[in-house]
Amino acid sequence: MSNNARFAEIAALAGDPGRASMLNGLMDGRALTASELAQLAGITAQTASSHLTRMTEAGLLAVEKQGRHRYHRLASPAVAQMIESIMRLAAPEAAARPLRTGPRDAALRAGRTCYDHLAGHLGVSITDSLIDAGHLDLGLDAGEVTDSGLALLARAGIDVEALTAKRGRRILCRPCLDWSERRPHLAGAIGAALCSHCFNNGWIRRLEGTRAVSVTPNGQRQLRETFGVSL
């Protein structure tokens, strides 16, 4: 396919109102299901599925499978830059319709356990802080704790040597797409150790009858001072 033909294909895909709504809805970095994107665009699930297939085949979207769910996200920063440029040129639109993802329970959205690691706004905030400070590098499928990150965890009281010694039995760190935030939180051995550390030191406590957790006043202070997390 020539460059001109490829240009025309991408322009046509992005120019359809339904597809444009879905692309615009993914600009905040979240990954959404086909039904959520259909709701966002105000189209049927069948129409949304057709649109998503075409955009994925064209390289505008990437699909991430987690359990029985399939999530769609923008395929690359280049796609986001293209959409942002078009949005700057376009006339102001009405505000996008709000879309709630994940659990309705506010406590679960604020913080919860995801198997043995932290999720929700709490888990994603910790992960974002580690990335922003250069302590953690997460890709789509794998991650790496930097030397400064390992030193930080050791100072916090997490037995890093024990974790690295067991590295062959479990991935040290990896991204896990968050149900409500739709951005990654930290999983793997490091994520599990961090979760246990927060429980053992009374930084968080589990809410009875649910996997939601709340951050204690001491936990608020410790997370802020240790990891730079302000909740």
C-alpha cells in the first residue's frame, strides 16, 4: 500500500464520528472494553465491534487480554499525538459523556487488593509515583525495578534480596491493568511484597467482607514520605 493510500485509510478511519468518539475516549490512557466504547460512542455493540476490528488492523488500537476480558487502548504515543493534533484543529465539541468503569462501590475504586497486590486508585497512584521518580519502568507486558527503586524498597524495609533470590519462581514485577483506573498497577513479587508490607505495618487495613482497603492516617503519612504518594 502506498503512503498516500495508507494516509487516506487512516484519515477515513479517524474521520468517522463513531470511531472518532472511541479514539477520543481512549485519550486519557485507559483501556476500555468494546461495550464501554460502544456506550461512549452511542452506537450498538455490533457496530462498535466492527469499528474496533478495523482500527486494530490498521494499527490505531492495540488489544490487551486479561482473563476473559478484552481491553482496547491506543496502539502508540504516535496515535495519541495524531488525535491530539486533530482535536486542536477541530471546533470545540460538547463535553464527552461521562463513563464509569470498574466497580460502583467507592471503597473498591479507592483501594483494593487484586489477588496479592494493591489496585484501585491507591495501587495506581503508588505505581505512577514509582515510575515518575525513575524507580520503576513498566512496559505493556513486563517491568523492571531500577537500582534506585530497589534501594528505595530496601530502605522501606522490604527484603529485596529475598525477592531477587526467588526470581526464578515468580516474575519480579509486571503491569496489571487496573479494573477501575484502566491504567497499570504493580503486580508480581514486588507488588505482592509491597502489599504485604502495607498491611503488616498498619498502613492499610481491609474493610470487613470485601477486598476493599482503606489507608490509615499513619499510612497516608508513610506513603507520602516513602513513595511520594499523596492520596
